[in-house]
Amino acid sequence: MSHYDWIWGNAPPLLKRHSEVKHALLRQYLVEYFLTLVPLPHQERIQLTIVDGFCGGGLYLNETGREVLGSPLVILEAVAEAKALIMARQQRRKPLEIDVQLICIDESRATLDYLDRLLRQRGYGAELESQKIQLVSGAFAERCDALVRRAHERSPKSGRALFILDQFGYAAVPVDCLRRIFARLKRAEIILTFYIDALLTYLDGKNLASFERATGIVGSVSADELDALKQNPRWRVHLQSSLYQSLTAQCSARFYTPFFIRPERGRGDFWLLHLSQHWKARDVMTTTHWSHHNHFAHYGGAGLNMFSTGYIGKFDDENRLQAGFDFSDLAAAVSQEKMLAQIPAMLAEGGEGMTVEQFFLSLINTTPATRSMVEAALLALHHGGEIRVVDEAGDATRARVSLQSDHVLTLPSQRTFLFQFGAA
């Protein structure tokens, strides 16, 4: 179900500012995504299926009255931008083929007719005729299996596909759909919006069962626990944390990150969840959020523990503005400071030491920090003598400028232990 109407000849529907920023983030993420996929100039072709599961009509008016693009055109322009950047940065002599099939899904046939006319008007008629762009009518959940099969047929070895699931509400993408995507497509990524404020406002013991049936997210809380929980002034903190952990545990993604899209006025926060099977994809998305800090908030605190703060709503239950991690320059400084205090304690718990790769993967799902931020903190601690970083030969001097995945982290008082090569 959509809350927008597109009628050819009428003005496009209004897009609120926070949704406009979400589209800007999508565009930037896609550009960075393609740059990551093509790191070397000898690569001549990449193949990818992009599914826009709630595509809309492709055009809006923003709050200043200016026309802005919807997700289908944002995706197409991001592909073109990425290709141009790759060609320029790598000074390529051979052309690069980015073979993307874009599949746009919407329940409204009238909306898809509008999108079809818009795409042809904007010069994408040939792509529509060749099925490089497909417009499909129906509910995403009903089309999910066919979409997964199509993506697998196009990339049977890599399983590379990107699902952009900008649902209106929280029940149009059952968690079982997410599991089926990851089960068949080993390099799939999902960008999912989830209108958490709408859920929390109306969820109670009476309708909990219908929520679980609709979403497949089960076991977060019982009806009795929910009724008791709502007596606590901070019930949103606890319930949202429980729901998030249930969703991520049940969707089969190895890597995930919860961010809030934050309206500038009033309530209405919703999750922007990025789900993937590779840490690099998660790191690219986190890096993108840092560049949009005016509109995005982190679900939790700074440093390495996202659950230290909890719910980051615009207002709490007593209508007071809440604090949260907002990706500002101050947040970056606070996160660095907290990591400097947290890392030695984590290494002390880790026993005989761990590699940089092992350390980063152990915390990636619980921090707003990027890998480069974590490595900067590790180097600062190494230079200050609070931790010790050695290479595979046990040499600490070569790790003073940059870190490698197989460098080993220990505390200075510990005897360095090298997993592959024995004790130093």
C-alpha cells in the first residue's frame, strides 16, 4: 500500500525532506557500491540485479516545490555516475560494461503506468523494450520467490543482487522473504525501511499476535511482558531493542546495521536497515551515513556498543527531546574517545590476542564506527603503548603506520601469540 498518488498531467506527490535525504543516501551508497565492485582497471564487466520493491511513480515535488527523482531514476542515474567515475579514476582504455537489470515492483498499475511514461520521457525507452528495466505489478512479498529466482539465473555463481525495500509501514516485507533472499543469493544486500514509530505507538498485548503473523518476527516479547513493559517510562527503549535483535537474528544476514531516518519536526522515526553477507558492504553503508549526519541517527551510543543508549526517538514518552548518536563531528570525536577506552578492555577479555580482522568482525554489528575509524583507534593505542600490534613475524615496527588484516593485537604485558606461525 502506498500513501502517494501519481496521475499523469497532475503535479507529482509531495516528498518530505527526510525522505529526500534518504534518496540522496541511496544514490551515494550505490555509487560507492559500484566503485567497490570494480577496484581494478582490467575488470571489463559486472552483472547485478537491482530490485526496487516499492518503486512508486519515480517523481515527486519536494518541500520547496522543486521536482525531485524517485528511487527508480535515482538508481539509474547512480549507475551512470558510477561508471563515469570508474572510467575517469582508473583512466581506462577499455570500456566497462555495468550490466544491471532494474526490476521495479508496485501494487498500483496506475503508478507503474506513470513510471513507464516518465522513463520513456527521460530517455529509457530502449531499456524498457529490452527488459533491462522491468515494471512488475503486485505485492513484493508475493513476487519475492520469482525475483530471487531471476537474480540467481542472472548471477548463479556470485549471487549478486541488491533489494531496495522502502515499504510504507512495517509489515509488507515478512522476515521469511529476507531469509529466502539470503539463502539463495550469497552476495545479496537488502536496504529495508521499517516504520518503527507506527509499530510502537499501536502495539499492545491484544494485537501482538497479528503483528507476529504479518511480519514473522516472533519471540521478541510476550503479551504479558508487553503490557507490563508499557508501565515503565522507558518502555520504548527496551521494546525497540528487543524487536531489533529479533529481526536481525531471524533474517539470516551476517552483517547488519540499524540507523534512524529522523524527521525534522515531530515523531515518525523509522529504521533504515542495511542487511548483507559481507563486512565490506556494511562498512560502505556506515561510511555513507557519516556524510548525511544531519538526518540520520544511530541506534545506540558511541564507541563499540550500540545498545548503550537504546531508542533514539525524536521525543521520549514524556515529550522530552532525547539524546542520540547523530554522526556529527562531535559524535566522531566522542566515538574515538570511547574506543580508546574500550579496546584495551576488549583485548583483555580476548585472551592471547586476535588479528585485526578477527577483532573488527567481532564488533562490526555493534558500532557506528567504520573500519578506518577502528583502525585509527588501534594505531593510536599502539603508538601510546597501551596495546601492541605485531606482524606475522612478531615485528611491531612495521605496524606503526598502517594495519593489515593479519596483524595481531595484544596487550603489552601479554606474550604475543601468532595463530598461524606459533609463539614469537
